Amino acid sequence: MSSENAVGRGKEMTTLTFPEALTENELFMPDNVSSLFQLYSFINPEAEIISFIIEHELLAVLLEAFWQIRRVFGNDIVLELELHHDHEEDFEGLFIIIKNKLSPEDSLNLLDRLDEEWWLYVDDDISNILEIMVRPR
């Protein structure tokens, strides 16, 4: 799934290993929702998730989350986005699901590390509607 792509715009060349189809500049454009399709699998219908992301302005944090999660968990993971609706609790939230082959204990330890190094510093308005969880793969 990964390959090396040399990317440059008249400047020093940078080698990226993931994702294959996006340049570094394209990936970090804040309005590039299509980049999410390269980074995450969508559990719910794509239009439903994208609508939620746009409505709550979550694109930038989802792009950052991808890199932060990979930094902590490594490359042998699958990332999914799943939208949850709880009508009884009047709650709607998006979950980033990190699927990996680690033991449950190791997964939770890495999730704690991600929290301590990055997630706890994310704005409360975002962390109230966006959650990160681990599942076995």
C-alpha cells in the first residue's frame, strides 16, 4: 500500500511513503476533503460522514490525527471513521477506530501515549464530538 513518491515544486525534493496518490502540499490543504479517502476507511455512508466533518470543521484535526496515530502506533494499522447517532442521549459523534494486531494491553498503552502526547491538547469542542478508540484487526 505504500510506495515512495518524490514531491517538489521547484524546491528541495521530499520523499513521502504514504499516501500514494497525494502530494505533501495537496494533503495539507484544509479544504481537501478527498484526502480523507486516502487515509481512512468509512464505515457509514461517505456522504453522511463528510457532511458531519464539514459541519463541525473536523478536516484539519482528522488530517493531523492520521499522522499522530501513525507516529505512535506505527504503519501496521487500519484507520476507520464511524459516525454514531444516539437519539436517546441526543448525541452524534465521529469515532476514529484504530485497528491493529497488538494485544489489548499494548493497544491501550499506545492509546494512553497518544492521549498524553497529543489528544489531550486538542480543543474540548472537538474532543466532545470526535473520539479515538482501538479495536483488534
